[in-house]
Amino acid sequence: MLDITTAHVRLFLHVLAATIWVGGQFTLAGLVPVLRPLGPDATRAAARRFNVLAWPAFAVLVVTGVWNLTAVHVGNASTEYLVTLFVKLAAVGVSGAGAAVHILGRSKAALAVGGALSSLGAIVALFLGVVLHG
């Protein structure tokens, strides 16, 4: 068996949290059409339950993201790397802020815009994370 390092654990935790944050959003979006005919309480209950998992996963993403930055010695990185990193961090911010708007919003527009921004930001952050790692 190969040696397991703290770098493996760090990356594993980051990817695991991303699967919950990003994958969970898409899973929930796929379930909404099935839940909606059961009444607004069914959709709200599923969303609330998802938030119990999603927000801790987002926190793990932030913590392991900072941990990742300390491991790659950002001060020695190229300008291209830093620009990509900045765009990724902006996408993470958009995803978190969009999710907050979606949760706190009371209008259909706030729910739609918040959900769309959260998912779009999450996808961009995920993709750029792969670019940065590869």
C-alpha cells in the first residue's frame, strides 16, 4: 500500500466537502420537482436538512482551502497561478453568498438568483480547483 500523507488527507477532506457542497446542490435541484407536488413544506424540509450538511461542508472547504494555500507557498507562485486562485476565491465567495441569499430570500426572484449564483459559483470554483491542482 502507498504511504498516506497529510497532503492526501488535506486533499481528500477538501474533495469530500466539495462533493457535499456542489453535488448536494445538484441533487437537491433534481429532487425539487419530485418534492414540489407534495407541498411547500416538503421542499423546505429537504432544503433545511441539506443545509445541516452543506454549511459544515462549506466551512471544511474554507479551512482546507486555507490549509492548501499554506502547502503550496503562494508567495512563490506565478502571476497566472495567482490570477486563477483569485478568480477561484471570488467564485467561492459568490457560491457562499448566493446560498445565503437563497436561504434568506423571501421572494421567488431571490430564491432563483441566489440558487443560480450559488451553483454557478460552486461549479466555477470546482473547475478552477482542478486547474490549480493539476
